[in-house]
Amino acid sequence: MVIMSETAQQRDNVIDCGAAPGAWSQIAVQRVNSTGANAELPRGTVIGIDLLNIAPLDGAHFLSSHDITDPFTHARLQDLLPSAKADVILSDMAPNASGCKDMDKEKLITMCLTLIDLTKGKQEGIS
């Protein structure tokens, strides 16, 4: 919560990866003024992504049942983000464990590489 308050600012576009159940998204909504609660401050955008269902939250757009490693999800992000750019990328993701160490390790690495790709997108727009 401390990092969020120091990182995200009004008008920022935030992607919350692994957003369920939505607690970090709630903090981001308040921090970036995405509901427009303070009319004197600029409004940001909050988009949460998770394989799980996420309950609706005023000020956030959720992509429930979406896989962050799927190019379709990246295309949806590009459509939803103003200027197709994210200012802050949060991640509280963990792959579903299969019990097979090598496969679980590969899933985790793939997820991490996807987030690295998103940070590159942060500089150039989401790819």
C-alpha cells in the first residue's frame, strides 16, 4: 500500500495483474481518482485482469476470465487504456500449481516475461 501511494498519481493509467479479489484495484481507484470523486483533480484509469471473476468496482474496468499471457488480453488492454499506455503495472499474480515442479516453474517464468513485455509497452504503448 505504501508503494502504491508513492507510485501512482492522479491521471495515471494503472494495470492490476492478478486483480482478484480487487483490494489493490480499490486502492488504485482512490489514488488515481478514476471515479472523478475529486472534480478538481485529473482522472486516471484502473484496469484489473485475472483468470478469476472479479466483483464490479466503481472506477475500475475488470477483465475477468482473462489470461495476461494471451495476446488477445494485450489487445483488449490497448483498447481500454487512454493513449494505449500504462503508467503503473501492479502484479499479485501466481500460477495455479500443478504439482509438477518443472511445469510450474515454466508457468511462473512465462508470467514474469509477460510482465516484462508490459513494462516495455509502458514505454511504447502496450504491445
